[in-house]
Amino acid sequence: MYIDLRGVRNTADLYRKISEGLTGSLTKLRDVIKGISGVKIAGVEVTLKWRGVDSISLPRLIEQLTKKQTVVFVLDEIQELRPPLSFELKNTIAYAYDNLPNCTFVLSGSQIGLLKDFVGVDNPESPLFGRYYTEVRVERFTKEQSREFLQRGFGELKQSVERSVIEKGVALFDGIPGWLVHYGMSYVERKNYDEILEIAINTARNELLKLNQREKQVAKAIANGAKSWSSVRKLIEEKSGEIIPKSTLTRTIKALEKLSIIQDYRFLDPVYQLAAKLL
């Protein structure tokens, strides 16, 4: 059962996302769902009621879903949740971990630092602290792996492309699997490299626009060649005409690292570096 938690800001958002997850797994869970109070099936759509008579809580829902079968719950971009929803979900996972043997949770996200903060691997006050987990990282592909990935992808779609098309994708997207998928599928649809690049940069830029003003300044400085704490500070102060407190700059750099945008004064994603120059 896959649940995409992007954009969840309140309880209604959370339960809507869970309803969508149930809908996506309806073919496998229909017989179980039929008997759960607070859960309704309307055609091919599942809805939940979380308040009032005949409502259902998250722990109760998981208990009912896993009573007779094992269910894997994939919670994607979970680090985007904020209190009190994040506490509610962590407490639910902790309860299920301790009491419900027929469930497994996969917590995934694109920002490893924030994901670890959410789980609280080093925080004794976290409901999930001390519980066993396995970490799986999707590492960058090597250049050869990237070539093979694109070649096999085009082959599966019965698309014949020139070697230069493969090499452009390998050079630009630097082994990042998600961008390679974007490149391959977009090329099948558009056959226009410049257009694909523009779409990718705009996608990254829209994500960077969510940063606060100071984070944008630091990202842009690093994108334009600043490779140390002092050079970042100098470039920002020259551009903005104001002095940046040392603690503020240090805190901002650490925040960008937790977002998996930069590491050691370099961008982890070349597309985001191109996009940051446009901020």
C-alpha cells in the first residue's frame, strides 16, 4: 500500500492520502476493507471517516488491514510531515511495530537528512528511537550503468536512438536514476533535448523556490562557484549589500545539507545547480 505524503498539511490531507493508498491497493484489500467500520468503498474509490460515529483511528485501521495478511506500507516523502501529524504517524508506526506482527513500514524520501530527523535515529525522545530498521540507499549510477539503463529503457519501448542521445543524458544527469527516467521518457515523447533540459531545470527551480530567502542566497552563491564558507559569505554580502551573521550562514548551510541539496559546498544534483543560478 503506497501513500504519497507530499503536500500533507492537515488531518484531512493525511486521511485523503491514506484513502488514495487504499484505493490503489483495492484489488488486493477489498475483502478486508468491506468489514471495517469507518471505511467505505464507493465504486473504485475508498473513503475514510476519522471523526464522529463509525470513525476509525490509524492504529485501528492498520490492525484491521493486517489481521489476516501481511501488508507493506510505503510512506513516501514522509519527512515533509510537520507536528502534530508527524507525532501522530510516528506513534502509530511505533504501536504497530510493537503490537502488530503482520505489517512492515517502508519510510522513503529524497532528503536523507530530514528523513533521519523524522525517524529520530539519534533522538531518545522519538517514538521510533531504538527500533530496528534497515537503511537502503539508491546510489548514483556509474556512467556505464547510466548508459545501460537508458539503452535498456529505450529498448523496452522499442525506440531506436542515436548514441549521442544516450551520451547527452549520461553527461547531464550524472547518474541520478530519477532524472535518467525523466530524460528517457521525455525524449520518447518530445525528441527535443533542449526542451527536456528546460523542463528539468524548471522542475528543480520550482522546488528551490520553496526555500527561504537566505537558503536561496546560499544555494545561488554555491551554484556560481563559491566553494568555501568564507567565499559563500563574501559573495552573498557583495550581492545583497548586508552583513550575514556567522551563525546564520552556518545554520543555513547545514539546512541545505539536510535537504540533500548540497554537500561540501557542491550540488549533489547538477540540474539543481543550473536551476539555482536562476534564483
